[in-house]
Amino acid sequence: MAYFVYLFMVGLVLGMAVVAVNLSPYFAAFGLVVVAGMGCGVIISFGGSFLSLVLFLIYLGGMLVVFAYSAALAAEPFPESFGTTGAVLYFMGLVGVVGVFAILYIEEGSGLGGCSSDEVMGMSSCVTEYDGMSQMYGPGGFLLVLCAWVLLLTLFVVLEMTRGSSRGPLRSVK
Amino acid sequence: MSPYILAILLFSLGLGTTITFSSTHWLLAWVGLEINTLAMLPLMAQNHHPRAVEAATKYFLIQASGAAVLLFAGVINAWLTGQWDIHQAAHPLPIAIITLALSLKLGLAPLHSWLPEVFQGLNLTTNLILATWQKLAPLALMLQIQPPHSSLLIFLGLMSTLGGGWGGLNQTQLRKILAYSSTAQLGWMILVVQFSPSLTTLAILVYVVTTSATFLTLKLNKATNINMLAISWAKAPALMALTPLVLLSLAGLPPMTGFMPKWLILQELSKQGLPATATITALTALLSLYYYLRLTYAMTLTMFPNNITSTPPWRLPSAQLTLPLAILALAAISLLPLTPAAMALVAL
């Protein structure tokens, strides 16, 4: 199990580095997919199976749209990939910096090394994420309504920002 | 923009700041800041010309990264200390990250260079909201955290008064000058926030009044650069006699309201045993004074050689609402005698 946790964590960092080195847009979208998948793995290994399922379905659903959009918008015949030397150096540099920080600052037993959510809560008999979910519909009802309002607001914001179809400045990228 | 959409956006703008004000939990404070940013974006891009959309995009990127860093620091804080309470955040690492994230959101030097660019792309009314209402929520969070070391906040404060003064020196665009002025004024607030939060509250209140009066004056004259300001005296001669006083109040000269926070902040810094910091801050205020004086000079103290037909516009009544400007300009000029009452109002 510990090897899986390390696999997920390393994959998370590598996926994020792919996004950060500024390759062609759809490689960045692909890197985000890797990050999302590996992040769900990390959450599972920390004891949050339902949370990771929700994250996987919702986030990857959104990422699919982003991937399709960026692939359609920036369909280059010769995409910039790791073939360019600068990208490779940048990638190695980023991963190296993260690795150095990990070796320097994360010692065994500091709490940052890894533990499951059930261990955090001690001798809890119920799984904490279901507990938290019921809390969300009970005492956290106000915040749930607030989140729904934010989603509605986001809809209006997006519609306002993109109105004007071909005359709107956000669509000026051809 | 449809009035219904406008109502929803303005309501959410108020809601975001209110949520951040009333929250004791980092997650809710972050939610409030995000609502604020989201609701502001369509207001910024409502004219749909490329400069406004560019400014909105820059604003979105900066505010989103600031909010993400704030959330990251809140999570680190919860991980290290086991609670999410804003008042009890005591670990130095999250506190330092939160301070930098809020500085980015507020536009404090050295994280201020987005502010003039965003201001320059927007109209004066949106700038007014950006310079006053949008500063309140991050500043309310800044008031509540307790940094373990004073050096970071003093560094940010000194850099802001210096950078805000220095950046505005060579500008001819009024909106950029007012953006640098905003950075410089926020520097004063941040400098004193750990010694006397009530003085920071007083400073933001006075800044809101004086900068609103300035923005409304420029809006009345439809002036966005110094040349337009120089020929705008003919539109409202009485206002032109008052505006230098408003600008010098923003600069912090003695008989005006703007002197009140600067006076008390310098006094507080001296009381805390920081005479060198107080001296440097007072000297950097001279840099800001230079560009306020230049605006005053171009607007009132010289008469530009225009032909006689440009003078009649003052006979035409303006369609703009002038009552808020009248009240704010009077408050910006003449509230210094109310210093004891203002201190009692903001006493924490």
C-alpha cells in the first residue's frame, strides 16, 4: 500500500510539472487529468473513498470539456512537446526543487509524511467522510445554499463575460 | 447590461465582503473573497472593449492566485494546528503565506504592479469600487491575523509607501496615478496594523472618503490624463477651487482630513520605538506629495493657453449627480477637528 501512496504522490508532482512547463495547451490539459487522477488516488489512500469518487467524476467531467476546447482552439500541426530542450530542463529543474524540499523538510513522523484520516481522528468507529457529509446537509445547510448561489452567480458571470458572440472580445482568438 | 443581472452582481459584491467580514473560519473567508472577485469581473468588462477585458483578465488571474494561496495557507494552518479559526492562527508559516496572499490581493508593493495596469483599463466608476470596496475584505482579514515577527509587515509597508510614491512620479495618466496612490496609502495602513489595528481602520475610512472625492471629481470632469484635467477647469470652476484641497488631503497635508491618519500613525510608530521607520515613511510621503502637487498645479495653478470659446462650458448644467461629490469633498477637506471622535469611533 505504501508503494501505491508514493506512486500517486510522485505522479501528482510530475503531472503538475507537466502543466507548469508551458507545453502546448492540450498537453497542459492532459497534465491536469493526470494530476486529478493521481490526486484522487492520494485521497483514497488517505481514507476518503467517496470524496475521491466525487472529485474524479466532477473534475474529470469538467476537464474533458477543457481538453476538447483547448484541443479545438489550439490544434497545432507541430505541437511543442518535450522535444524542445528548454522544456526538459525546466521540467527537471521543477521536479528537482520539489524533491530537494521534500528531502529537506519532510522527516518521518512529522505528520506531513502520510497518515490516513481514521488515524487522525483516533479510535473513531465511523468513517469520517460520511460523518462530514451528513454535517454538510445538517448544520452546514446555510453554506450549502451559499454554494448553490455561487454556482448561479458563476453562470451569470460567464454569460455576461462571453456575450456578444463573435463581437465579444473574449472570442477574438481565432 | 440588464438591470436584473446588475442587481445580482452588486448584491453578490456586497455579500462577498459581508461574508468575509463576519467569518471566523478560513474557508468561509476564502469563499467571501472568491464571491467578491467573481461578481466584480462582469462589472469590469461591461463595456466589452479589449482594454477592459484585458484588465478584467489580469484582475481575475491575480485575485484567483491570491485566493488560491490564501486557501493553501488555511489548509496548511489546519493541518499543522488542527483548527480553522482565523483568530487562533498562530503558526508562523501559514501566517507569512497569508500575509503575502493578502498583499497580492490588496496590491501592496512589491506585489502591486498589476494594480496600475488594471486601473488603466477601466472606467472611473469601476475604479472607485476597486479602490474602496474591494480593499475592505482583504484588509479585514489582515486586521485579524497576528504575525509573530513584525519585520515582514514593516517591509511591505515601507516598500508600498516607497513604490507607490516612486511609481507615480513619471505618470501622466490619472488612473495610474490613483492606483499608485492607493498602493502608497495601503502601505501606511499595513505599517501600523500590528501595533494599532484601530488606526488601520481609521486610515482606510479616511482613504475611502478622500479617494472617492477624487474619483468623483475626475468623473465629473471626464478627465483621464493630466492634459484633460488641465483644460477641465472651465466645466466646474467652483469644484476646481476645491479639488486641490482634496488632492492635498489625499497627500496628507495638515489642515485637511488626510493628515489625521498619517499624524496618528507616525505618533504610534514613534511610541513603539521605531523612529527610523517613522522618518523613512514620512519622507516617502513626499514622493506621493510630488504627483498630487503636479495634478494641483496642472489643474488650478496655471491657465493653459486655450482659445476663448473653450471657456463657456461651465454655463451648461451637468447631468451627473453631484450631491455625493459635494458631501465627500467637504468630508475630505474639513474633518480634521473631529479626530478625537473618529478615534473613539474606531477604538477596538
